[in-house]
Amino acid sequence: MLSKLTTPFFAAINASRYGVGLYVLMGTFCVLICAFSALFFGVIPISVADVFNAQATFEQHILIELRLPRVLLALCVGAILAICGCITQGLFRNPLADPSIIGVSAGASAGASIVIVLFSEQVSYFGGLSLVFFGAFIGSILAVFLVYRLATTAAGTSVTTLLLAGIALTFFAGSLASFLQYLGDNDMLKRLSLWRMGGFDHANYTHVALAISMLLILCAILPRFIKALNAFLLGESQAFYLGINVKVTKRVLIICVAAGVGLSVALAGTIAFVGLIVPHIVRLCVGADHRLVLPISACLGACLLILTDTLARTVLQPEEIPVGLITSFIGAPVFMWLLKTHHHKVVDP
């Protein structure tokens, strides 16, 4: 039903001379509308007039110091996760692939667990960044490095071995995190649980600067590999015969996914299904061409997390629901529906 409703509309845009640019323009407009609207929703209602009212200093403080960094961080993390999911699906030639399958999220979780349990008394901040952030980011990078080394031989990097090594490391990192939970006290367990659920309640402008920097880096690097990602859909051997440097391409793409997802998880905790559902839905709507899939996925991922975060902080006022719980609660049924209605389109090509 989804593809039947959207195909005529997207086909008309694809036929346009300015199809890709029009997609980007429409997506950017939607992101701006979502971000602007999210700023004024919350426990304390804020109007546009309060922004320009010199007497509304309290409302302006909430808007600038609390909501704005939160909305910007949700925007960047949503876009990064969706882009990395798109890359993973193209690299593995499977629209059911998710960035976590190469061990990024599990490594970040293990790194955060080590810091929270073993360095609980020394948890501090460096320019707005906690030790948990550094532990999660280093853990994610080490996990991907280990997986990549296990999958790489003199003949090159095997995608299948990469997948299997990622699964094995995910189990190992999960066991390590569970063991550390067993050693921790009630306060540590609560902090670990809240971190794993994901959220933007600790967002600040340092986090935003890091997320924007990563998003800009991905936007600068990935357009050079769009042709390679499209060629990978035909298989690695066909991509090689089309003139693609398969070894370098896989290495750069894996580094991009590791850095992007690792930073996102370190900043916001584990937020499930965004990297899987968003690019999958986009592929069903516009096809497999990464010239379209990458920018549309980024915009849709940004909109999704902005709206999800707004829902998380408003639906049970004044309490707040972890964003990761909402994405899982929404994403799981949507994913099952996609499997049921589009099972013939989600097989490995």
C-alpha cells in the first residue's frame, strides 16, 4: 500500500530535471518545520512572541539553553543514524541491515558500563563531555576496529565475515556489560538502564557542536561514494569490474559508520530502529538509488527523532520518557508490518 500511494508522486519528481535537488529542498523544509515547532512544545508553553519579549527572560532561557540544543542534537543524531543505516544496507546489500550488526552499539554499551561501574566516583565533565561519553565512544571504535581486523585478510575484507564477527563481538560485549551490571549497585544499575534507553535530556552546545561536525564530515565524504554504493548493489565483483576500488570503499564506509554511530550512541545512548526503519522505508518509496536514498533518509531520520523527542518530553508531563523506548515501541510494529506487506522486497539481491 505504501509504495502504491507514493510511487506516482516520487516518479513525477524523478522525471524532473531537478529531481534530487527538489528532494533535498523538500526534506530540508520539513526538518526546519519540525525543529521550529518542537521549540515551543513542552511543560512550559512558549509562544513566538516570548522570543522577542524583553520581559520573558525565563521563557527565553528555557528556549535557548534547554530546548534549542536538545532539538539540534535530535536533528543531527537522527540524520547521522539514518545515513549510517543507509550505508550499512548498501554495503551489505540487504535492506534489513542495521549499523549495530558490526558491533558499534554493543561496544559503546560496554564502554559506558565500564566507566559507570569502575569509575563511578571519578565521573566528571570535560567541556560538557562526561567520562561516560568518552568510554562509550572509545568502546564503539575499538569494537569496530576488532571486527574489521577479524574480517580482513590478504585477500581483502569479507562482508560475510564482518557480519559474523560483529555478531560474535555483540554477544561478548553484551556479556561484559551484564557482568558489570551484576557488580554494580542500585545507583549504577539505574544510570546504566537510563543510558541504554537513550535520550537527549543532557544535551548541551558541546554535544551539538560534535554532532554537527560529524554530520558535516559525512555529508562531505559520502557523495563521493554514491556511485560505489549503487555499484555494490550488483555485487562486489560487478563493482570491481565497473572500476570501483572495493577495498578502499569498504574501509572508508565502515569507518564512517563506526564514527557516526559511535558518536551518536555516546551522545544520546542507544536509540533503536532509526538506522533500520528509516532507510528501509525510503527505499520502498524512491527505489535503491543512493543519490536519493541518502539525503531523504537523513531528512526523515532528523524529523523522526525531533518528533519523537518532543513526544518523549510532553506526553507524560512533567515526567519524561526515554526516546529509545519510544523508537522501539513504534519501530518494532512498523518493522513487522513492513516484513508482512513487503516480504518479497526485503530479500538479499
